[in-house]
Amino acid sequence: MRTVLLVEDSHTQRECLSQQLTWSGWDVIPACDGMDALEKLQGSCPDVVLLDVVMPRLDGYRACRLIKSNPETQNIPVIFLTGKEQNLAVYEGIKHAEAYVSKPWRSQELLETIKWVIVYARSKPKVNSDAAWFRHFLLNLKLIEIYLHSPGKRETHGLQILRLYEAAMKALDQTLVLNPRHLRARRYRDGVRHQYQQFRQELEQIHSCQLCYYYHGQDGINCAVHPAGPVSKWCPDWKLD
């Protein structure tokens, strides 16, 4: 079955789109924001990504750049879902995606756009080089620096920063597999691993709930998974409609 990764922070719009796509024969993988989308991509290879622009944790533009800079996901077509007021701003981001569809969307327009971007993506060459992986590393590193300089970096962005560090280290490893003599990658490798371990230790000092081992509502509603705690999607103390 054809698969679409649907990235939309609005529960109502996500459910509505999911129903429409399911009725049209698509298998839908839902994601609530850019970080969730990147995690879902690690375990799946959808035919297309529908990506909202304004989202918490990681917006659509940055998520799209990370998808397109990663040699493993670069040829998955991306369609932005934009509000009318975002259509002018989207021209800057469209260079990283294949298309965009305005909200409120028309089902036929959306389905036709999905069809042609998939055909277009099949004709694009794949680039799996040390240079491509190193560019992906630098993009992750830049985003890490943005989060690290934001207020409440540990409490509000801790898990995102860890995930970005892990993606950055994977990109460095791939760079060196393809080119063991890549000087810049070799220089970065030990330093980035040390920063990752140091940041992880800082997070482990945060006092988490003794009941569920989650900590601080990262968007005022959802608690973040504590690095030392069990892994699950949502804190069991919260019920999301």
C-alpha cells in the first residue's frame, strides 16, 4: 500500500486529513511535529511527506531541510501544508520541497499534487557521498546550537537536542565510512561525542517525576521523556483528545 507521512500539529486537521487519505487508499503515518516526523522516518520509508509549516519543537522548514540533506531520505518528496497568510513566506522554503498546498485544502488538488511529486521524485538522482553526509551533519549541528542558546534549553528542548546529537554523530560516522581521510569530520568527531555525553549528564541531573519518570511540560502540556526513564510516547498522567 502507498504510504504518506502526515506531519500536522493540529489534532483535528491531522485526523481529517488522515481520514481523507485513508479513503483514497493511502496508509497514513501520523506525526505531531517536525521532531516526531524525523523519528518516524527512521523506521519507515513513506512515498511522500505532507508537512505543516508552523509547529512546536521543530517547524516545517527546518524539518524539510533535514529530510532533504539526509542521503537516506533526500528523495522522499515533501509537500508543505500552508495557511493563506504563509504563502508568501513559503517561497523561501519551497526550494527545499517539491510543492505546497494551501489550507483549506481541496482533496482532489491534494491527491493530484501527491501523484505528480512522486513521479517527479523517481527521476531525481540519489547522492550518497561523504560531502552530502557532512552537510547533513553541519545542518544538525547548527540546529543544536540554536536550541542550546534558547531559554530553558535543558527543560524545554532536552530530548530534541539529544536526538539531533545522535543524528549528527550518525552523519559523521557515515562521512568517515565513505571517506576515512575526511579531515573536518575527524576533527569534529571526538568533540561532538564529548558534547553529547556532557549534555546527557546534565539532563540526568534534572529531577523527574518519581511516578512516571517524565519531566517538565515542554510545550506547557506534554511532558518530555527523561533520558534515564522508560521510553513511551506520552506521559501517562496526561490524556490527549
